[in-house]
Amino acid sequence: MSKSVYMDNNATTYLKKEVLDAMMPYYTDIYGNASSKFYAVGREAEQALYKLREKAAKLLGAANVNEIYFTGSGCEADNWAIKGVANAYKRKGNHIITSKIEHHAILGACEYLEKHGFEVTYLDVDEYGRVSPEAVEAAIKDNTVLISIMTANNEIGTIEPIKEIAEVAKKHKIVFHTDAVQAIGHMPINVRDLGVDMLSVSAHKFHGPKGVGLLYIKNGVRIDNLIHGGGQERGKRAATENLAGIAGLVKALEIAVENLDKNVEIMRDKRDKLIKGIQEKIPYCRLNGPVGDDRLCNNVNFSFQYVEGESILMMLDMNGVAASSGSACASGSLDPSHVLLAIGLPHEIAHGSLRLSVGEDTTDNDVDYIIEVLPPIIQRLRDMSPLYEDFLKGENK
Amino acid sequence: MYSEKVMDHFAHPRNVGEIENANAVGLVGNAKCGDIMKIYMDIQDNIIKDVKFKTFGCGAAIATSSMATEMVKGKTVEEALELTNKAVMEALDGLPAEKIHCSVLAEEAIRDAIEDYRKRQNA
Ligand SMILES: Cc1ncc(COP(=O)(O)O)c(C=O)c1O
Ligand SMILES: [Zn+2]
């Protein structure tokens, strides 16, 4: 296998060399515990942590350095936001509003809370995956304490109207959280421009390390701890800080923000070439998610009728292409992706989905290669498919 | 995740296709669960002379379809009915636990085809 093309940047990205270089000193030289202030190497770590937090606050547009809380992942930031706010506002109310297309970190936390006396509204989305701000407003009740809607969807790339939803939340004085894990590095993110109260970030989606994220929590928002123990993160999240990981997150964020316009342009170009090429070469396919500026610049998601997604992935892999699918079999569950079902796809169309997500290093050559290898794969699987056989017989009648 | 045998049968499935004048046709599964298998047999003097399949499904579903058709080809109807999902999996050097449900399809499709054959014989 000579050619190898990575088309799964929505799943994770490689760690940039500059990012690794920024991390290394915290493993080897500045290895002190940032809480150990009575000796030099501890104080150095503490100071470094402060500087990193300050930089992250600036890059995200936070008003205050104290509004940045580092976490152990995007999932942790999401879980903390949901459970922490729900518990802190319990006396005010027990109702949460979210959408049907959130990441499992949000949905899982909400389902957990439902078992513990909370009530959750899972808003429908339109055929492109869009949550309407009007629907959010209509769902608000006297006991609503939290709204959480993602900035951009990881499967079909829908960019949500976060600013508008934030205004609705503000008008009703309800805490608003957004999962911006897929958005960083792919669109401008400024917490004050967006008007959000909380925002989740995960480093490995923009060429940072895995296992580190952050939660922006606007001053004034009350939140219970998810992790109890020491006094780290202003007593809000115990655990000796992963300084190297944090340094990696901040370096990757810095690079992503500095190169945003350039990278978005590249990714949009590759995305659109992929979409166009696939639509031209493969009949009976459907682009899932919105088109144009409402779509995440690096996401492509198609359903191919009469074939199943895992088989597509396996054949792509045999051709050196890494991609992903929302089919049930590919995820090891019995149902296809909740996102594809939420936009109204019938099960058999959802099973035939393929997500290709580009990066800023994706080349025209990579795109051409996909457009070359994919059509025969789909045709081969269709020739093996009883559904396609039925379809052809119906056509010939 | 998959054994070499599974990968081989997925990449080079045996007996894919249709049999025009098949006297036994089986169809199991549904699009909702994500796996559908259709099987065609040509049964002469109680022996499965030829067998072909078409499958909509994951790698495990396609590989078990391929292996199961290999295992019943040339067998008597009674022998084919004895084929279990377990035997097919063993012949493939195993499947991941979450894929076992996808592999049941082949056994069911063979039974369905033979039932169809017997109905036609009695008609
Ligand atoms: C939208 C979204 N939220 C949260 C996560 C979880 O992030 P992490 O892998 O850092 O836990 C992901 C990544 O899988 C994601 O795409
Ligand atoms: Zn399967």
C-alpha cells in the first residue's frame, strides 16, 4: 500500500512538531508541581501555568484570565458544564434544553441527569441539522437553568446560530453553554462576540495533544465541581495540572488562531472539490448537512444508497484512506448515528454514510485520489447489494 | 479488529451474484438493522449444486455470507441445515463480540432458502 490519505480530521488530528516542541520542556525541565510554591521548579511551573492561561484567555477573547479552566478532555469539559451547572442551580430549577444532535458527551450527561430528577428537552433540528433560536426560546420554562447547543456538529458539519441562541438565553437569564470542540481552528471563536457563558474546547482536534481540553466559564456563572480534591483550577477542578498538555493546547490554539483565515480557505477549497467530485462521479448519493458558509470548512458527509458504511470504510482502508461512518455496524451499536436520524434520514440511508474530513495539509492530489478510488468501491458494493438489485429490477420494469 | 480470514473473504467474497433459475431463494434481515442477505440456490437431487449471495451489510456480514456459501456448496439439504452460525465464525477464525449478531444472517438465510425450496417441492 503506497498511498495513504488521512481524511478523518473531525475524529482527531496529528500533533504538530511546534506543539510537541512547546510541550517538551514541561516534561523534562519545568517538571515541578504548580502547587509546590516553596521551591524554584514548582514556582516556575506555577508561573508558566499562569502565562498559558492568560494566553488561552486572550486567544478565546475571554475578559478575564480566571475564566479559563483546563480539563482532561473535551468530554470532561462537556460533562462538567452540564452536571456542574445543573447541580449548582438545582434550587432554581431542574430543566435543561439541548439538541438531538449534540455529541454523546452532552447527551450522556443529560441522560444521567434525567435519572437524577432533571428534565431535559432535546430539540429537533431541521434537515440540515440546524437548531432554531425560536425553538430554543419556545422551550424555555420557568424552571430552565441551562441551555447547551454545540457550535458546530462533528458528523455533518452544521454550524449553529450560536450568537442568536446566546441572545435568547441572555434575555431569559439562563446559563448558555456551547461545545466548540469542532469549531476551533475552523471558524473564528471569540467567547465575548458569541455571547456565551461557557464553551468547551479539546486540543486534539486542532493539532494539539489528546487528553487535554478547557472549559471557559464566564465570571458569575455558578458551577459545582465534577472532580473533588485539591485546590487546583481555583478549587474547581482537582488534579495536578497537566502542564505539558496545557502548553500543547495553548501552542496549538495560538497556531490555529494565527493561521485561521489561510487554513479555512484551504479546507473549504478541498471540501468543495471533494463534494463536487463525488456528486459528479457517484449516482444515488446524498450530501448530509448544509452547503456553503453554514458548513464546517473541513467536513464532508455523504450517504450512498444501497450500501453500508463499514464496508465502504474497509475498502477505503484497503486503498490507504482513513475515514469514518455513522452506520450502526461501524460504531458497534444497533442504531445508526443519532445525528443522521435527527435530520430525518431513514435507517438504510443513515447506514450508508461516509464522513471525509480534510485538514489544512490536505492536497488536491489527496482529493483526486479519493475521487478516483471511491466510485469503484461504491459500485462494487452496490453490485453485491440485494437492495441495489431490487432497485435495478424496479427500474427495468 | 478482523481476522485475516475475514479480511480475505471480505476483499474477495466467494459466490457473489444471482442464479437465474434458482429453485431456492432466501432473504433475511432488514435495512433498519443494517444487514440484509439474499441467497440463491440451485438444488438438484437434494444436493446444493450451486449457491450465490448478495449482501447489504458490514464487513462481518459480507465475510460470513461468503464463508457460509462455501460451506454449504455441494452439501445435501440436510447437511446445510446443520450449519450453525458458530461453525461459520470458527471457520473465519472468530469475529469481534459486537459483530456476532451480524453473522447470524447467513445461517438464517440458508434456512430461509431451504424452506423456500421445500415449499416449491410441495407445491
Ligand atoms: C463535538 C465534540 N464534542 C466533544 C468531543 C470530545 O472531545 P474529547 O475527545 O477531547 O473528549 C468531540 C470529539 O470526539 C466532539 O467532536
Ligand atoms: Zn454488521
